[in-house]
Amino acid sequence: MYRTLFITAAMLLMTACSTGDRKTTGPADRSATPETVNMLAGLKQAAGEGIMFGHQDDLSYGLGWVYPGGESDVKRVTGDYPAVYGMDMGDIEHRSPVNLDSVPFEDMKVFVRQIWARGGVITLSWHVDNLLTGGTAWDVTSDKAVASLLPGGEKHEEFKTWLDNVAEFLASLKDDKGVAIPVIFRPWHEHTGSWFWWGQDLCTTDEFIALWRFTFNYLCGEKNLHNLLFAYSSGGDIGSTEQYLERYPGDEYVDLMGFDYYQMSDAGNSSFRENVSRVLGIVTEAAVAHGKLAALTEAGYEGIPDSSWWTTVLWPAIENHRISYALVWRNAHNKPGHFYAPYPGQASEQDFITFYNIEETLFQSEVTALSIYKQE
């Protein structure tokens, strides 16, 4: 009954919001497609009614399988897909046929169409290489990388060609009727840390904001892409609202506020639970003040050795916060122990099923009605 009411309410509000004041309720991109406008409205309604569960690379690979076309470790355990699907565009800047985790971009396009057809939500990150040094996203040997990409910088023109490659991929995400499929784009994430070349100690506040704004304006303006919602996503090392918003690029450049945080050991159960809840309090307060969505954009516990982690750690950390979704990281097929969602026989499998059955956790079957995002 609860979920039926949720879906009905979501459909009604999405219809109402799609015709409302775009300046206050619509996407940061004022030329966003009708489908993208409706997607944002639906996500706002979902927040608080329930929390959508997400999984990175859910359809791409898992424990003991790779690229079969529609398999899912989450579905293998629960009989249902996640509601939110994360993917990464790392290496698209080089026009590589596969991303940095060897997922073919052509397969990603197929997955996006499948997810859209059943009313799921897609979020895209971009672990982009360091154009200045020639290293990976994790190459932090220079504090000039961001500055080099900005207008007037030595790598600016080349950076635009990289954005052209990103835009080409994003523009190709269309359904069988040619409708541009809306996605949540999450660039320059975890910027409050310094493990990526765009991080806190590798550029100034002004440089980071300029990089964000240029990326937004180039994709939405120069490349005429209007199927994007932009997610501002920090690390979990947040002590105050002021710190969280220090590098915020402005309301006209952001649709969703989130952060990433991982648990490192069983001894960290209480600290993970408390810190996630504390930072969610900061993020959701900021999101309300700025009229944005909130989410736990990445989270998890590698290997999930705690058999009750889902119901005694993750759910208590998020249940009292008005967020749209919580996404856990990937289940690598080629890196033993590197998985963040259970698979059949894994220690936390039964607890995950209990988590799945909580009324307020929303998986694909509960949000299929979000296909209302599409304009027929």
C-alpha cells in the first residue's frame, strides 16, 4: 500500500512540477528537455517518500560474470534491479572503445536504453586523465593541472576536444524514438580530498569553480546538450556547511548535492554510521536552502564482511534523511574482494534481502512508474 501511494503521488507531482516555474523548480540548464525536467521533479518527490538504492556498473559485470547483457548481482540476490545505475566515462576523452574498467562504451549505450525503458535512473561519473601530466585521474604530481585547462591555459584547446568526446557520447544516449535520455552527470567529484588532480590541494577555489562552470557552459551551451542534471559531490571529510559549500559553483550550475564515503573496517561500524548521518545532515540542509536534490552519491564497505551491515549500519545512517538515493560501488569481476553489493552466497546476502524488503528502500520494481519522466 505504501509503495502504491508513493508511485501515485510521484506521478501527480511530476506532472504538476513539469509545468511550474522553471526558474525555481527546474534544472540548472534552463533549456533542459521536457524529459529532464520531469526526471528532476520525480526525483525530488522520491526523496523523503523513500530512498532509491543504486549500484555502480550493475549491468556490466559482477562476481563470476562479465558483459552478458542485463545480468545483475543485485537482481541475482533480490529478484529485482537497483533503481539507480552508476557508470563511469573514464577514457572517453581518448575516444577509447572501452572505459577505464574495460566496459565497452557501445554496451553502456545499450544499458542506458534498457534502464530508461524500465524507468531507472542513470548517473555518470568521469575519472578523467590528467591532461597536463599525461597521468591518470589519480596523478597529483602537479598543482597546475586545473589552471592549464581554463581559458588562456596551455591545455585549454585540447581540453575542449576532450569535452567534445564526452559530448558526443552523451548526445548518443537516445531511445528508439530518438529521445535524448536524461542522466545525472557527476563531474569533478570528491574535490574536498586531494587524491584526484582537481582536488582541494591541487587548485584554488576560484580555479575549481571556473572549471565546473566552463564544463557546464561548454556542454549545455557550446555542445547544445540538454539532457543533463549536474551533481556536486564532495568527499566525506566535511565538518561544516561552510566547508561543504566552499567550492560550490552556484545554484545555476547544480541540480544535486551529495558526497562519497566508504567504511574501511568492522571496527568502523559506528563511526561510518555516525559520520554518514552527520554529513547527510549538512548536505540535506544545504540542499533545502538551495532548492536542490540530495543524495549519498557513493558509499560502501569493500567485501561486506559484516553479515548484518545493510540493516545495522547503512540503513540507520540514511533512514532519517531526505535523500533521493544511496549508491554503493561496483562488484569487480577481475579484482578479488573488490565488491560492494552482495551476490548469491555472500555473507550479507540475507541481510540485504531484509534491507530490500524495508518499505522505504526503493528498487527498480517500485520506481518503474518513473517512466512518467518520458514525454510520449
